[in-house]
Amino acid sequence: MRTNENWPEAFGFTIGGKAPVVILSVEENSVAQRAGLQPGDQILEVNGENVQGLSKEEITLLAKRSRTVPPALAVISRIRTFDLRRRRGRFGFAVRGRGPVFIADVEPNSPAQNVGIRRGDLVLRINGINLRHMNEREVGQMIDTCGPTISIVLIAGAADIGITDKRGGKSSSSRYRRARDFFIQMNYHLAGHETKKKMLIKALNQYARDRSVENLAQSLKGILQAPVERKLLKEIRSFIPRRDQPLFDILVGMNGEVMEKKKQHVDDDLFPELSASSDLEFSGYNNHNPAPIGRFGTWSHGVSSHLARQQVKDNTAGPPR
């Protein structure tokens, strides 16, 4: 293969997701499989460039323009395998979806919760059976007929990164698109200022935890001082609930600036949870989240890796099993 024109399919794999992007499938005996890529691997870098904030289309374009054939990929796997034993006849989770199916609910203190299964995880296999084309009713029936134990294989946090079931509908992926767009703006307006990027992400992570507009504004005033840097305030403002925006404007000195008025509903649930997603989208700048676990390496050298999960919200569920 001398060209990347038909990347990634020409190398035997497909990708999906809206940011971050993951590998969805790998063909048998392909270049990708021989290099060690696996379904569920999340793409972190292309030729050493951080692409965690880029979409599938942006990463594909970047790879196709690469002079290296194939481009070097740094990946980290989101695949998780768990063995569960029934407690009081239940494993403690519910699924939803028309194919594939996702974890829709996890019961407190259940076997599923105790091993780390979370809402939004995509279920790949149960007891070795591929569930890609099975709906929630079929999967539920299969679980009901299992014995006292099951082995379940998941893609952690798949719903967060824009992988959806055929039913579609509202999901938390919009939060990740907004976080991705902010990530791009931050890299542009703070180009060359790595310390300020770290400080900004730290401040946003703190706000995600305590929701204190006063503390956030105080931090931002010390970080974003130059006119070009202050342009990020408008992006950050969109993460603030509508009721708190007037206070935010006053505290950061934006009340006298011209604001582009957009009709946009903002509420507490739409904040992109930067403290939770920073391992994914801001890993280069966050010092407070635990390090990813498992393998890590670059595809061009035949190594891949593993990463921790996210928890998401979902409103539909089949009966818990």
C-alpha cells in the first residue's frame, strides 16, 4: 500500500464517533489486525498529533494527507471484559437499543456496579455471542436463560463519544461536541501557552465539581488577560447555566463587551463535564485525573492500549437483569 487515499478501510478497519473517535471493526488478516488494532481502541494521536478533540471526518482527512503510509496511530483501548455472578437471581443491569445495545441502568451495589459497569457502555458480546445485530428484547431473553454467571464484553462509555443505537434520539454526545469545539478554540487562542492551558482546564474542572461561578471567574481573570485570550470567555460563557450568566458577565468584566446573541437553551445538564471527560479530550493538560490503565503504544509499531471509562445519562431501559 503506497497511498492513504482510502484510509482507513484500505488498511482493514473502520472508525466512528464524534470526538473522541474509536475503531469500530478490524478485518481478519488485515494490516490493521497484524499491527495490533482492535475494535474499541480510541485514537489518541495521528503521527504524534493529538486528535482527541477531532471528529471522524477530521481525523480521516488528516490521515489521508499523511506522508507516512500508513500514518502512525497512538491508541488506547476502551474494551472491558467482566465476569458476573448473579446475586438474588440478578446481575444488576438493564440494556436498551435496537442493535447494538447499551447499558441503560445499573442497580446500586449490584454485581454489575461492583465490577465497574456504567450506563452508556456498549455491549459487544455475552458469553462469546456477538450482540451487534440483537435488540434489547433478544438480549434480555438471552440473559434470562444464562446460568448463574456470564462473561460480558463492553466498549466503555461508547454513548459519550457519539456511537448510538439505530433508534437514535437525544444523547449526551452534544456535550462532547461542545467540549471538542472549545478544545479547538483553546488551542487556537492560547497557542504556545501550555501553562495557561493547564490552568484553564484546571479551573473548568473545578467548576464542573463545585459549580461556583465566583471561583471560576476569579481564576479566569488571572488566566485570560490578553484581548485574544479573552475571546475564550464567550465560549466558556456558553457552559454556564442561563440563570448564572449575568453574574458571570459582571465578574469577568464582559458586561461591557459586545456579545453575539444566539438563541441557545443552557441548563445544568448540558455542561460538558470537563472534569469527567478531561482524560479523553484534555489528557495533555490535566494533572488531576488518574492515569489510563493498560496497554499504550503506536499502531505503526504494532502496539495498542487501554483506557478508563465514562458514565453517561440515559432515559430508557429494559427491565434490569
